Amino acid sequence: VTYNGNAFSPAEVTIKVGGTVTFESTGGSTMWVASGPHPEHTGYSSTTRQEHCPDTSNSSFDQCAAGNSYTFLFEKVGTWPYHNHMNAGVFGKVVVVE
């Protein structure tokens, strides 16, 4: 999934459980991939951002800091919305299937 400074593309991606998604910033802007909803970031891990960052267990689907590339391993089936925490109006979703 690429981030051009204004949007994620594709805005929705479907993968199998156990798969990874890599988010790449291509527009010269840094991004901070964060699970929904904003600003709680509780959608994937059921913990608040303050509870899971830094994510020492790699279980929260939250980049935890701004950067240009981020890869996450999805181990839960479901639809997982995310946003750019630095530009919280930019959304996407990862659909994880069996």
C-alpha cells in the first residue's frame, strides 16, 4: 500500500490471515499508520495507543512513530480500518480472510 501524502492506494486491500501488508510513503511525506478508530487506535489490539506503544509484542497494528515504511503481520481475521495518524482524515482498510 502506498501513501502519496494525500491518500493510501489502494484504499482497501484483502489478504489471507498470516499475511503481511507493507505501507510505503512515496510522496515525500512521512506517515504514521495507526489502527482505527482515531485517536484511540483500539480496533485491532483492543488496547489504547498509550497502552501498546511502543509495541514490543508486534500485536497492535500501529506504527507507533512516524516513518516512511511499515510492515505488519495480520494474525486476526476481520476488517481492520486504519488511518494516517499525522493526517487523521486519510483512511484505508485491510480485510483479512481465512
